[in-house]
Amino acid sequence: MSKGFSITSMPGFSLIALACFAVLYLPVATLVFYAFNAGQSVAMWEGFSLRWFESAWQNTAVQEATIRSAVIAVVAATIATVTATMAAIATTRTAPYRGLTFKYAFINQPLMVPEIVTAVALLIVFSRIKIWTGYSGLGYIIAAHTAFCIPFAYMPIRARLEGMDLTLERAAADLYAPPWAAFKRVTLPILWPGILAGFMLAFVISLDDVVITEFVKSAGQETLPTYMLGQLKRSVTPEINAISTVFLGISILLVTMFFFISRKKA
Amino acid sequence: MILAAGQTAIEAKGVTKQFGTGQDAVKALDNVSVSIRENEFFTLLGPSGCGKTTLLRLIAGFDFPNEGEILLYGENIAPLPPYKRPVNTVFQSYALFPHMTVAQNIGFGLEMLGKPRAEIDKRVSQMLQLVRMEELANRRTSQISGGQQQRVALARALAPAPKVLLLDEPLSALDYKLRKDMQIELKRLQNETGITFIFVTHDQEEALTMSDRIAVMSRGKILQIGSPRDIYDRPSVRFVANFIGETNFLEGDVLAVEGASATVKLAGGGTIVAGLPEGLKPHGRVTVVVRPEHADLVKPGGEADLWGKLENIVYFGTDTHYYVKLDGGEAFIIRQQNSHGAGSGHAVGNPVGVALEANSAQVVRD
Amino acid sequence: MGVAQQAADRAERDQIRKRWLLSSPALIIIFFAAIGPLAVVVLYSFMVKGDYGDVKYWQFSLDGWFNVVAERDMFDDTLGLAWANISIFWRSLKLSFITTIITLFFGFPTAYFIATRKPDKRDLWLFLITIPFWTNILIRTFAMQEVIRNEGIINSALMGLGLVDQPVQIMFTDWAILFGMVYVYLPLMVLPLYASLEKLDFRLVEAGYDLYANRFQVLWRVIIPLVKPGIVAGCILVFIPSLGAYVIPRVLGGGKNMMLGNLIDLQFGQGRNWPLGSALSITLMIIVTLALLVYVRNTAKGGGNGHV
């Protein structure tokens, strides 16, 4: 018996789609696979072993880079989320006012400029500031990360805010809540999943950044991605597979949490 | 219309609210003045866009007038933000806080006022009893039905014992039976609590059944204020007569004016005495309105004020409508209750006369 | 002006002030660490290069811009085109363009597939396409390296099947960069396409079939025009990063197959020509801005009616 005509099916599309999914995951799967390789090679399987995870764990350069990445990501994501929340409140759920489109474009600007250009621009400015002030700490990297994390934190917060009825805040004001109390007791609790999602996105983006960090960092300030980039130029051992696997695991964890939070409706 | 004893709770004086500027400016309220007494169930009635919700919002404090004053017991509250006004609102969408339970919602206003916990708890259980929702105290507001949400919204607004309660079309989302029940419930609550209720609706039947007084609004202006009976029997403006219930409009010429009534010769025939709206001293051509239930069918040969042909008979269960086409060409509807046995002996197509009940006609401003 | 109007005005002014206050931290950070520095780049492109990098304050010159496409022969001072730079421009534009086409060709069916799954399954597929999106570009580039190296998956398979005797050299060629970019940017094409397809009103597709169109005609004449905004968005989202790609050509292309991003990098490293690097960056920005303008014009023209 024929299945009947399906108006949504297109010949070959499902095949191509599934092939794409396979192609997207296969190389990464192989990468993860070889992280457990007992041998030195990244191509020939010589048995199961956790040695590369151990050596990566004990590698001081890796330790430093990881800690540095984490610190930068936490600080940058936090500042980005707080400022993005404030900006979202100021630019959402209002009738269009003068300067609104300008603000919106400004906040999303980091998404519209190629990373290499921003990296170069920051290199120039920060190196000059370095000469003037002599400061060469993590501040530059954190500032750079915060800037491009803001639009990523902004988007989920704005989305959640737009789904919120303004009447709720009005009801709160009607019931004697001054603006700060209305925000704390009504807006914030309902907005919270959006803020959390924004933080996560910003965190992942900061953790993943390669180009801007590479240009802005001072000597010795490796983050995990810049360390990995350096490693890729030398002889490659499965240690880099092990690091990649752990990194991948963290990213997947964060994306999964992000999905759960975004799907939940309060 | 005499102001009964009792203070004026809310007064709007010359309130104007404009949106937009210059060419595109729209006057949502145009020099509106109204006095609402305490312990009154006062309704703002009108079609959408007439300004009734705008006026409510100005009283609540969600917007500011461009001109005029809004007085609460004599004090101008127009510059005050909403959280400083002892006025509470029941919103059309209820606006219950989804992340709080029913009890927490109801207690919110008192919390914001800084009342001690014990007092809040006591008041909340009082309110729950008042709207008969004690068992649902700890439910999330998203888990209760529409009708229950409505009552929670009511309890939440009443809990802080406001001087005035504003209700913005609170029953519009409910189905027919529930709405009827809630109308009785609201009336009961108003009586029990003694709080001034200002009710906004576009449903004229609702307004007529619940209100002590009604203000009929259109296009930013108040057209008439009066008791339901006044509004229904003695509409002063054409719009009001048309908006409320079914009406017949007749043209006529004024023959004489004595005090509050005028003798009018109808264009279609007879001469009748019609009531006059306050302050109107008409002459020449006027429009007269007659409610369908204040007219009777007359067999040819009898005495009637107007003559025509019976076009249609429609049976409505409780009553029957007779559609007459008058000799002058206008339509006239007569409504008779079906308690007088079968039919009236008239058939479609026959010539009939229309007799108007004495003192039932009213001259209206155009 | 009445008291009431004054109160109304004051309330509005407070609102405006509050809004600026709230949005200023974000705007300030972005100004100082993203947009502002771009102005400095423009400035630097007009200055004289320093001996060890950086620039000489405050000496100005057009050499930076000049060297983008032209060069002065060291020995006989003749002017000629900077063929090396030009070939890099060409490679970047060529590869970005091809990448966009390929990702569109494969991304469209993929997005279509996800959009036509049953609603409860759709989240799963979205999740699967989002993971690569948030995976570090280095990991993905490295993974692709594993596939195309001489000892990688492709060559092992080819040799294992006896199709070739020696490994086919893919690494360090333009092909490697192309594979890498398609692999990395495919999710970027799928997501906006999905966003558009998800809003597609399939009743219009039904109408197409009802009016005697076959599958191909429905696709070409009904579906694609309706999801044009998604297509344009996807193309922009892939073209812009491809043009400025840095990591992928560096890892997969080696030192020889440079793209614009690597050329810029060179000027701030060994090349010690910051003005040239700045001019190149601005050139990249200009091309990107032009592409963005195409996007804005396209969406403003009301393409894509028929969304539910």
C-alpha cells in the first residue's frame, strides 16, 4: 500500500542531511577515539589507554592555560551578562525611540566585524597602552573577551524579555512596589533563565576564542586554545587529542545545559 | 440626577490625554470631567477606542494626563507614580505573577507596603475566604482555571484595602455562564467591602446589570452619565441611544416646549409628548427615540401614531420582534413578550399601526 | 504649559535618562574594546611604518595603502603590482565564495530536513547541529586535519581500497582550506536557513502541488523564494568569517597558502609593516560591509512573505 503523497518530502534531501550529520561528527569522533590510543601515533591504533589524559593532566603548561582560560571566561562572562542584562532592559519592550536602532546595532557590532580585524585593532591599541602604563596583565584579554561576549549574552536575555508581559511590572507597581522592588521580585525571577542562558553562551564563546586572544595576549599568557594552536605546529601526540576531548566534553555539557534552560518556560 | 450624600472618591477635572504630536496627534481623552462617589459601582462604558481604558490608566497612574487634574478625595494624584496611589487594578489579562503561588500573589501588595508577616497571612486568608478559594492557596497560578485566576486577581487587588478598585474589562475572557456568575459575585463584593469600584467594559448588558451609575463614552468624550435606568430610558445623545439596546429613531418637528418635555409632531403621523435631555431647548426638526418594548401593534382601523406594513416576525423565545416598514420608509421594531398567548393576530404583509406608549419617547441630541 | 503637561514631560525625561544609564556600561565596553580601536586602525593605515613594527609618531604616508596592491621594486625602483598580495586576495575571495556555495548546497537539505521533522524530534536534531557550532574551531580544524592528512582517514581508505598507490596530498593545499572551511562553517549556514524554513507556511506548498507543480518546481518556484531571507542570512554568515579566516588556513594551509587573515597576521609579526596590515584590515572591513549592505537591502525589500 502506498504511503501517500507527503508534501514535505523532497527527493534526496533526507539522504544529504543525514550524510551531513555523519560528516560533521565523524572527524571529531575519530579525534576522540584516538585520545584513548595507547600508542604515540594519532593514526594507528595500538590499544586502549588513558595515558594521554594523564600526561595532559600533569602538563604544567596545560594546567596554567586551563586555569587562565577559566578565570578569563568567568570574569568576562559575568561582566558581559550583567551589562547585557541592563542593556536588554533598556532596549526591549519599548516603543521605538530615538537612538534605539543605533544602540541595537552598536551592541551587536562585534558580530558584524571579522575577528581578525578586531584582533588587529586591539593589538594596536593595547600595545600602545602597554607602553604608556606598563600594565601587561590579563586585563586586556578580559576586556576584549567581555566586549565580544556582550552580544552573545544579550540575545537570549532579550528573547526572554520580549516574551514577558509588561503588564506584570505594571501590576507590581499598582501593588505599591517601587521600581527596584518590582525588578527584584517580579522581573528578575522570571528573566532568570534567560540570564543564565546568556551567561552560558558568553562563557563558551570566551572559552573558545582563538584569534583575538592570540593577538592580544602578552608573552606567556597562554589560554587553552592558544596553547593548542601552538601545539598544532609541532609534532602532534595524542595528548592534544586528550585535551581536545576534555574541552569538547565541557562544551557539550554547557550546550546541553543551555538547551535545557532555554526550553524551560517558567 | 442629584448627588447623594457621601464624599467624592475620584474626580477627573478637564482631563485631556494626547498621543503623538502635531499632525498625527490623537486625543484619547478630550476634556473629560467626571465625579465618582465613594461606595459606588461606577462603570465606564463604550466601544473600543473610546478612551475608557485610558481614563482608567490615568487614575491608576500608568500614564500622565496632558491637561487637567485627577483628584482622590480632593487631592491631586496625577503627578504620583502608581506605587504611591492607594488605588488598585484588576487587569484584563489578570497579570498574576507566574512564579508565585496564589497566596503569595494575594499578599504581594501588603508585602510591598512593609506590613508584618502575621498581618499579611491573616489578611490573605481573609481574602481567600472572601473569594472562596481557600483550598487553592498554595497552587501555582499557572495551574488554576481562568475563572479561578480571575478571582485571585480580584483578591490580590482587594487585599491592601485600597480606596478605589479599578477593573479593566475583567470578565471579557470568561465564557458566558461564568461571566454571569462573576457579575453577581462582583456586585456582592462591592456591597460587602464598601470600596468604590470603577468598572470598564464594552458590554452594555454587563453595565446595565451591575452598575449604580454608568458613564457612556465615545471618541475621548463622556456623552452621558446616569443610572442604568436613566441611560436606557432617557438617552440624551443619539450615540448613547444607539449603543445601548435596540432603539427606534423617528424624525419630528417640535410644536411646543414645556419644562422637561416637548410636544413633537412625528413625520410619520401622530403627535406625541417626548422627554427632553437636560439643558436642551429644541426647535424645528428633532430626532426622537422609542424603545421597541414601549410600542404596540394596532390593527387597521384603530388608533395609532404611525402606520406602515408588517415586514417580518421573528421569534426569540422570550419575546417576539415585529419589523414594521413605516409609510415614510423608515424601519420600526416592536418587541412583545410571549406571555400573552399565541400571536397577535397580525400577518406578514398586512398593513399595521404602531401605538407609542405615553411618556416613553425621548428627544436626543444628534 | 500646565502642571499636568510638566509632570508628563518630566516622567518621559526620566524614562529616557534611565534607559541611557542602563545601556551605557555595555556601550562603553564595546566602544573601548571593539569599535573605538577600529578608528585607530584607520589612523595607523595612513602612518609610516616603524623599524621594528608599530609606527612612527606622527609621520604620515600613503605607503600602507599603496602596498596593498602595488609594490616598488627594491632595486630599480619601478612600480609593479604586488602579485603575492593580489593572489592572496584572489584566493580568499575564491575560497570564500566556493565555501558559501557548497555550504548552501549541503546546508539547505539539512535545514529542510530538521524543519520537517515532527516537532518533538526537532529539538534533538537542532541540538545535534548546535554542538559542532559551539565546538572550538581548533578542535574542528584539527579533526579535519586528521581526515585529510597523508596518514588520515581519506588516504587510508583510498590506499586500503587500492585506488591509489601513494597518499594524495591534500594538506597544505587550497583544497585543504576549502574542506576545512566547509566543515567548520556548515552549521553557520544551516541555522539561519532553519529559522526561515521553520516559519514556512506549508499550506503554500500544498497549494503549489494542487496547481500541478512537480517537486522540483515547488522547490524552485515556491519554497526557495519564500525562504530567501534565510538563504541570504546564511550566505552572509558564512561568507564573512570565511573571508577573514585565520585559523583554518594557518593550520591546514601551512605557511604557503595564505589567506587575507594570514597576510594581515604577517604584517604584525615578521612583516613588521603595521600600516600595511592596517590597510589590509580596513580593506577586509570594506568588503564585509558591502556584503552586509547587500543583506540589509535584501531583507528590507520584504523578501520572504508567506511566513506564518
